[in-house]
Amino acid sequence: MKNSKLQLTLGLALACVVFSFGLAVCATAQTYANLDYFNKQDGWDGAAGPLIQGTDGNFYGATVVGGANVVGYVFGAGNVFQLSPAGELRSIYSFCSQPNCADGQYPLLGPVLASDEHLYGVASVGGSYAGSIYGSGTFYKLTLGGEFTLLYTFCPTSPCTDGSGPNGIILGSDGNFYGATAAGGAFSGGTIFRISSTGKLTVLHSFCSLSNCKDGKEPNYAPIQASNGNFYGTTMEGGTTGSGVVYELTPSGIYTVVHNFCSLAGCADGSEPTTLVQGTDGNIFGTTVGGGSDGYGWGTVFEITSTNQYVVLDSFDILRAHPFAGLALANDGNLYGTTTGDGTGSGINGGTIYEVTPQGRYTQLYTFSECKGGYNPSAPLFQGTDGLIYGTTGYGGYVSPDGCGGYGTIFTLANGLSPLVQSVPVAGPVGQSVIILGNGLTGSTSVTFNGVEAAFTVQSDTYIKATVPTGATSGTVSVVTPSGTLNSNPQFVVSK
């Protein structure tokens, strides 16, 4: 199953069954709601990554295929879409809108919101034709209204030492963006890069720099930046066994392999790792698509401790198989994810939504079993500031005369989580200007960073601008609103 995310996306065609360390437990009631479905023109095959929230209170994301421009395939070249809180879905930009797809196509992950209130993202191909007949990818800026600016084209000249096939970015604590490419680099194994908001790119690491690619090969996800300032990520190949690694990269460029995955699909520690997330305890969590203790290779949930100890928290089985989407941290401190296995044993392959605690207690929250509700969720989940869990499915949305049809859906899951605020960025030094996203912020009387009062301005009901105050330390950002105090998730890290 060592396919790229693009191959996976193009190729993927309320029971109370809960498992925790092999024990069946009935979950408490959750409320699932289908907000809207994709119609190909506004996207296809679900989202290419988690939704994000904009300063206007709307949600934004991208789809790998679909959109208004069809280039060579019936799928379309992908697009960026907007979803209102009421569930109204519309496309704001379709890729391949420029001649020869100079703007890019097939975004493997959606954009991120930056502190200038604009969206930034990458497309996996398109742009320059130096390294590939399809292009090697682009880096772009997009306003919330859909105004597109091309900032960088990967592989402007061959060989592609800057990387080829970018697959997502994050916003770093220094205001730059960090990401990975699945190919290219000095040794053709992919790269980790830093790029500024104006498009200045620096390669931080080229994979396969060690013999037999022992440092890893083909990173299919952007790294995360942990609270210690270092970057953590995974590769699908390479390492001592050839089956991928978890790596750590310091801002100064020191690269370390933290864990080598097993070479067999049935290995207990898992194989084919996905994206990572940091928990409230500072440990790193992730999933693998294959491997696990049952020997059949349905996947695992794992943890990496502060001492780089690798721990398997749970092994999936045939009823809840293949967690392609990784995990999302919610403000209850627990982790939420999806599987593409059907959850019922019926063979429908509808998929599931689950919750796992940092201690490894697994609870199945929802099983996709209806065409209208969608099925096959393969993109990461996202918690909105309203407390709801948001996600997408790759297929479904309506029932056609010939049976189940549709191009995917957008859904919410209520699990009793409280409203919150989110900061953009999630880390920065004293004096940093920070956006605080939320709901009902008009009339707010206080903003504190771990208890230290900050200067702030309420811009609208859905966002505040604040400055990290002198004396602030890492911890919770709290906003006192007319209806109560809202706390941030994740916590804000005060960097040096």
C-alpha cells in the first residue's frame, strides 16, 4: 500500500460497536449532521485535508480533484472552497485557471490561515514543466474572497534540488511556512523546506542523504512544529527497513530519525505512517495505515514520548481498518480520527469516526452507513471554535436512480465539546501580533496569555487581534466574552 496520497485519493472508489483494547463498550450519544455535499464543480472526493476557519467565521478547504477546470481527466484539477456556518458550500478558486496550469493543480492538502488573514497553500503538480511534463507544484496565496497570487513554482530548472510534489504546509512560529515534497531534492528522495510569505524558499533537509535512504524517503505529509520548537514528521519509505521513519528536525537543521517502522505489513508497531499531532502532554501521536498486533495489517495508533520512546496505543481490526487521515486534537485533550473500514463487518467500507485518549482508550463514535451521509472519510478532522468536529467524506451525498452517488460530503459531529478560541499562529515571541478566532467575540473585555493581560482589538464577532504581552509564558489563551470565558486549543507557545 505504498501509494502516494494523490494515488490514494484518485483510487479510493449508528451502530454502537466500540473497541478499547479488545473490549466492546457502548459509546455515549453523539450527534452527526450532514452539512452539504460536493457537486464536482465545488469539489470532488472530499477535502484534501482538514478544514480551517477564517477570520470571517467561514470554513475553508481544498479538494484534490473537481472544480471548474478539467485538464486531461474528467476529475478536474482541484479547487479551494468556502463553507458557511449554515452549511452553504461554494468554490472560491479552481486550479488550472492559468495557461498550462501555471497556478498548479491537485492540492494534496488544503491551505492554512496566516496572521495577515490570507490563505496560503501548495498544489502538488502544475507550474513549471522543468522537472515533469505535469509540473512539479506551486506555492500560492489566496484571499478569503478568492483572489489568487502565485508565489513560487517548484523545480524552476532541472534537476529539482528544491523539491518536487509539495504536499502541504504549516505556519511556523517565526512567521514562515514549512512543508515537505515527496520527491526531488539533492538525492531525489524528497525535501523539508521553509518558505516565506513572499515565496523565498530554503531547503532544510534532502532525504536519502544517507546510504540506502536510512534517513527516510518520500515524506507524504508536512511536518508539525512541536512546543519545543522542533519539527516532527514521517516518511512512507526509507529508514533501516525501507518502510518509513518518524523524524525530528531542529530549526538549526539538525536531523534525527526517531523511529524506524517495520518492513512487514503485519508488524505490531505499524507500517506506513500518516501525519502527526502533539497532545496536551507534549507527546507526539500518530497513526499507521498498516501493521498492528493482530498480524493482518489494519493499522495502529502510536505515541512518541518526550524521551523518544515509541508506544503502540491501539491496533485496529477488520471492523475499523486503515486510519488514513491521522489524528486531530480536541479541547477535551483527546484525539479524534477516522477509518475507511466499515465498522460493521458488512463489507460496505463506509468508514468510522473514533476517539482515543492519550492513554489509549478507544471509542467508536459514528459509523458511516448511508449514502446520503457520505462514506469513506480519508481527510483529517478539524474542531471548529463552536466545539463541533468537522470532516469530509470521499464519496456519497445523494442516491441516484442507479444507486449510491455523489462526490463526497461535509459533516459535523457533536460530542459534548465546549466552544473555544484558536490563535493564529499557535506560537510566537513576545510582541507578536496574533489573530484569535472564535464566535460571539463582540464585547469581549479581556484577553490573557497564560494569565498575563494582553492588548487587543475586537475586529468582528469572529476574530480579535492581540499582541503577546511582556511576561507571558506558554499556556492557554483566554478571552472573556459577554457569554463567558473561552479558552484556546491548542495552547499558545511563547517562543524565544
